[in-house]
Amino acid sequence: MGFPFEHFYKNEIIRHRLSVAASQASIPPTTRQSEPLTVGHLETLALALDIHNNHNHAVHWTMSLTGFWGLARRRELVTDGTAQTIPDIISLSDVSAVPTRSGESTGYAIRIRRPKVRTAHMQHLVFYPRSDPLCPAAAMSRLLAWHAAHHHPANQPLWTLSDGSYATSVWFIGIWVTAAAVQIGTSLLRSGGATEYAFEGYPFQVIQRFGRWSSDAFEQYIRSHPAFLVEIMLRYRPT
């Protein structure tokens, strides 16, 4: 008797994929892939920030929660501050309140000015209230109240700092490194939020739609995370 899956292996596409996977596995990695950001990292950041008395800290906190729960790429959230990226800066006019169906609470949608993949329709970062200290909607409400108190116009940058300048990638990354020893890569917030949503039981197809992924490639963030694998084992182990 031949190999049980010999008929399956004869498929040309499958054989090609297995060949590629085998060749990649034989090559030692030159860099270690960053693990997703976790709720624990956010909690560490919170302990280092004074969000109620330091406006810049409040801006950073709101950006971090927006990126994490809104599944944002870093460049969708904040620019590098160069002349070429000025049109990509998020302004107050890009933020809109989105009430829940019950009408009891409000989430927010932020228009993405610089999506990775351009589409015919506008893309948004969307997040809703949470009943814990990591609520992005509460942080955004406080930031918008600050803008309202200063009578800022609709074209005012959302991430305006106390000296009138606006947050940049270097500034955002620098505080993360100082406060939590975390280097915020391009997709670290995005992968972390997706993994946390999976922990909370959201179906993968919902996470895919919420994060604007055009394929199931995002699952690599989740299925390769050791903590997620342990969680699955504990949930489904025989009793």
C-alpha cells in the first residue's frame, strides 16, 4: 500500500507549496519576528503615563488604544512628519461618532487617509466602548473634549500636542520604548489587537473584516502566538 495521502500530494499546487515550505524551513532566520503587542504591554504603558494631568501622555494613550483596538497599521495612525506625509495627517474632520444600536454608548470611526491598499470606498478605523480601563472610546472622548475646549477647527490635527505641534512616528515610538521597552513596528498594534480579539472569542472572519484584511494572511499573527495556542489547548482539552 502506498503513502495514504499520495493522491493528494500529486496535486501540483500542493506539491509546490510543500516544496517552498521545506526550503524555507531549512534556512535559519536572520531576524526574530516581533511577537504581537498584548494587553499586558498596554497596562505597563498606562502605569508610566499621567493621562489625566499631561496632555501629551493623553494623546499617546489615545493613539495606542486606537491603533490596538482599531487594528491599525502604524502609518495609518501617525505620519513621519515629512512634507510628503502632511496630507496624511488625521484631522478632527476625519473622526465621527458611531452610536451603538442600543444608543447607550458611542464608538468612533476614523477615516484612514493613507491605507496600504487603495480601494474605491473610504476605509476607517472603528472601535467601540469597552468596560475596562483600556477603553479606546473613553480616551477618544476625552481628547475630543480637549479640542472642543480650545475651539479648534475641523482641520486641526487630531494628535495635536500641548505645544501646538502634532505627533509623529518618532515621538510615538520613543514613548513606547521609554515607558514599556517596546519597539512599535509597522503592524505590532494591529497584530496585537487581532490576537486579543481572537482571545475574546471573535470569529476569524469578523476579525478579518474588522481589520480590513483582503485575505486570511492575518491568521499568522494569531495562530502562531504561543499564548493563543495554549489557550486553545486549555479550552478544548478532554475532561
